[in-house]
Amino acid sequence: MKVVLLAESFLPHMNGVTHSLLQALRHLERRGHDALVIAPRSGPIDHTLYGARSVLLPSVPLPSYPDVRVTLAGAHRLAEVMHAHGAEVVHLASPFVLGWRGVLAAESLGIPSVAVYQTDIPSYAERYGVPGAAPALTRHLGRLHRRATLTLAPSSSAVERLESLGVDRLRLWRRGVDTERFAPDRRDEGRRREWAPNGEILVGYVGRLAPEKQVEDLRAIATLPGVRLIVIGDGPSRLQLERVLPEARFTGFLGGDELARAMASLDVFVHPGESETFCQTVQEAMASGVPVVATGRGGPLDLVQNSVNGWLYRPGDLDDLRDRVRDLTGDDAKRRAFGERARQSVAGRGWDRLGDELIGHYESVMGHATVTATDAEAPPSPVQDQGPVASAPPAPAPRRWSRYVAVGDSLTEGLCDTSRAPAGEYRGWADRLAMLLAVTSRDAPVGYANLAVRSRKVRDAIDVQLPEAAALGADLVSVLIGANDLVGRRVDPERLALDLGAAVSRLRSTGCDVLLVTPFLPRRPVTRFYRQRFRTYNARLRELAAATGSMLLDVEADPELIDLERWAEDRVHLNAAGHRGIAYAAARVLGVRHASVLGELEHAVHDQEEDLGLTAVGDAEWLVRHAVPWLRRRLAGRAAGDGRTPKRAQLVPVIVPTADREPRKTQLVTVQGTVTRE
């Protein structure tokens, strides 16, 4: 594959954009792809480009921030360079000025573009004293990303930000972290004695010293008793910060192993910036076993879990910042426990995995079907956390399951999926997944139970369904639950996920594999009130997957799975197309052989107009059929699942069609005729 990567900022200036780009170049070289970098020329480059060639364009420094340069090349010049390279896909790293011209150049050549959102330029403008420019910059940002073939966002807050700008071709692509370089064993006692000769607790910040990072807020903790503030980094604000923070030790820029030793030598890491789309240094601190205190806005929301691996403080509340830091500096045992959990929370976020995901995104916009290791029947990679493919980590090793139990609510029960099912019965994604497991199994028959009941909540899964699954001797359990809790009046998403996590851990201790599925909502205006709850809950599920060695289907990472045409006429459940999509996405996560191919075949034989027709119903009819009955139940204190029992309370073999059946009469029956093909 021939890839052209455009970067607004590049070597010799090392920042988050440059670091991510270098990691992408390294991975492209490892996978045998041909890369070319187009970037502003701003000085000599003494860093390897991992086999990539570069075209460095004339540029001018940005006023008040000379480390950022603006290239003067136009779209025509960029198109010439892309054409000469034979580019098949264009990667736009944190695009804005050069990136806009890059989008236009790619369009002129008919080349797909992948824009990686990494910098909130409008927020930066406000920090640099030009707030009047923010509206125009915001409009430009939205226009650029709407123009790109695909945009990759690093966090749920970044996804929300881009959605508010009308960007709809979005995928979640997080950032990797080098867990070998950033590790607790890098702790340097000699450095600690140098920085804290009297045994002070070391609280540190690592990053660029610039207005958007709000490093001056660290004055709230600089005078805490027994604390020494360490500021690692450089930038245009350094002189001013040295005056504001006279008690702090400023180290200047550190990189590579030197930075890793410095990071691991801290006791607490603090990041006050509110404009972070991801915040890579938070990940690096966690990998180093250092607990984090960060502002409760932007990228850190997906990384820091309150009272587990650190604290999130209220944005702008410096008293809260001081209290959170004091909580950790004053309790050695808590600090150590948080640090251990911080390290665990980033397990499996290596750059190799993220690099493969990036290549998969390239292939998707090029119109190629991505052949993953599991599709090719190679051993899947180890369980890892938080990677946004249509899903997350595949199974830890190729294996077959013979006792599959589905746990959840109405979505897992299969409501509204009446495709080729007897009247009054539902099929659902879990039934479809059970059939896929059976069809592709080479060993013993697959038994399947479905304990899901409509309207059920997380507490029912913890107290009833998961224990019943264990009692059935399940060797695979899928868990999709939480939406009914999250749309309630009062709910603590973090507590909810922690409680579920404890139950999943108990089940995993029996040797059972677990597939966690993130709950989701239709993308309708009315659901915006609940989106943050779902994002918080799902962020914890990702951490839970890593901590328990579970597998994860991250529906949020593949918005196409829940496009509006995949919802039934009641507007809160999936139609047949939606259930099919979830089933095959789950199969890919489990490493089911040829899941992608099987999915395409089934998609081809179904009447898509039939699926879409089930979604199309007028507002008046919807009110009569669905909204009014729901309201009556609520007023009466009842739920749709009251008095109902699971449709499949016991393990029953999944019946697979045999070759001697006539094609048109072949029936695929999971149990009781609920999954049929006529």
C-alpha cells in the first residue's frame, strides 16, 4: 500500500502529533507499506523516518508560537506529490491548513483521505488571546472533517465534539502507549534524591509549556506541605511559568528513556489542560505505574477512573485539584494501589495493535475488505483493552465453545427481530451468534441458552443471570446490559460498571470466557441527554475488559452498526438488519472463522427494503403503538418484562442444517424454531 501522510507539525519539534505520526511510520514499515511524509520544513531532522521518504515544504512560523509552522504550498502542488508517489490513501495528521489543501488535492485525484483529529484548534485560539477567531476556526474544522472520507477521533469527548459539527463519518481510534519503555521498573532513586533531597512527595507535569495546557493552574498544589512540584517539558510559556511557580523544579525537554525514567520517578502525575482531545502523557504516566489527577474534561474522561487509578477534578476548580492531589500525597497505601491499577488499565494498548487498526481504516476507505488474523485462521492476538475496531480484543486463543449463554435485556432477547421467525417469537443477535458458533464448530455440538428478559437492569444480571449462567456450566457468556439503568432518573455509571465488573470477575474465575458488549442508543436528538452517561459507562467497560481478560465488542467504535436504518419502528430496538450487524461483529471479536465473509453472504440474501420498511413509521402512529403503552406502564409502575421468564432458560443444542436437505426447505433452527431460513 502506498500512503501519503500530511502533518501540520513535524520534526524537529516533538509533540503529540509528531509522536503519533512517527509511530504510524514505524508500523507501516513493519507491515511492508510504502510511506511518504509531507510536512512544513522547520529545521534539520535527526530522527529516523522508518524507511519513509519526506517532502518538506516552505513554511512560516505561527505568530506567538514559532514551534508551529504554516506551509504555503497549494492543493495543486500537493496533488503533484501524491500522484508522483502513486498514493492509494492520504493520512491527514491533525489537519487544519495543510490538511485542508490535502483534502482538496486527494479529491482531485480520487484518493480517499483519513483525517486524524488530534488538536482542538478553536480552543487553542481562545487560550492564545484571539477568542473572536474561534467561531470561524470551528466552522473550518467541521468543514474539513466533513470533507474527509473518514475521521478518526481519539476519545469519546472528541467524537461528541465532531458530531456537534455535523461530522458523521467517524471512527474511534485511540492512541497506543509503549508499555515497555514506560514502566514502573524505570523508577530512578538517584533522580528522586536529586529532586527531593528531603524525601518530599514528587508531583509532576509532563508536556508542552504553552497556554492551552493551563500549567499555571499547578500553583494550587505548588505549596502543599511535603510536596515537590516537577515540571517536565519546554515551550513558549516556560519563562512566565517559572515566575508563577517559583517553588517548582523545571527540567526542560526530556525524551526517550530519559523521559521514561523521569515519569516513573514521580509519585503523582497532574494534567490541568482542558483542551486535550486524548492526553497521551496521562497514558504514559499510567503505564509507569503513577496515579493521575486530571481535569474532568476532554480526553482524560476516557482514561482516568475516579477512585480506581486516579482522580478527575472539576474543570477550573483549583480547590478541588488541590484536594485530589492532597488525597494521594497524604496516603502512601492508596497511592500505591492507584498506581498498580493505573498500570493495569493500559495493558494491551501497544502501538502494534493500534497500527493494525489504522491500516484497517485505510483499507476500509479504499474499499478493500480487511482480512484480519482471525479471518485468515491465524491465531488471534492476546486480549487487550480499548481498541476501537468494530470491537475490541479477539479471543485469547483459537478455541471452540460448546456452552454459550446470553445475558442481558430486550436487545439480547431479540425484540423486534422477527425475520424468518414464527409469529410472536423473536430471533435476535445472540440467536444468530449461537448459529454462527455452531455452523463453524468442528467439534461437539453447541448448546445455547438465552437468559435475557426485556426491561432487566444490571442488578438482575449480577444477582440472577450471571449466577445462572455459571450454574449451567457456560464456557462462553455474552453480556449486553445497562441501557435501562442509564436512561433512569438517577444513576452512577461508574458504580454501575464497577458492580458489573465484580460479577464478571467472579464468572471469569470459573474459567468461562466473557464477551462484553457496550450498550448503545440511536443517534436521535432526544438521546443527547444520556450520551455522557453511556460514554462514561462504556469507558469503564473497556477497562473492565482488560482487567478481567474479557473480550469486548465496542459498538461505539463502529457507528455503522447502529445507523438509523438499523432501528425498528419502536425506535428503541434494533430491526433484523441491526441484529445481523451486531451478531457478525461479535463473531469477529470471538475469532469465528470467516465471520466477515459469512456476514456478507447473509447480507446479500436478505431483502434490505424489508428491514428498512420496519423502521419507517410516522410520528402519530409511533405515539399510538409504542409511546402511549410505554407511558401507561411507567405510570402504573410496571415494566415490559414483569412476570416474564427467559425464552431459553436451559442449554439446548443448536441444530445445524445438513447437506441432504433441499435448499429452499432448509431450516436453521437454534431452538423452538426461532431462527429459520426458508
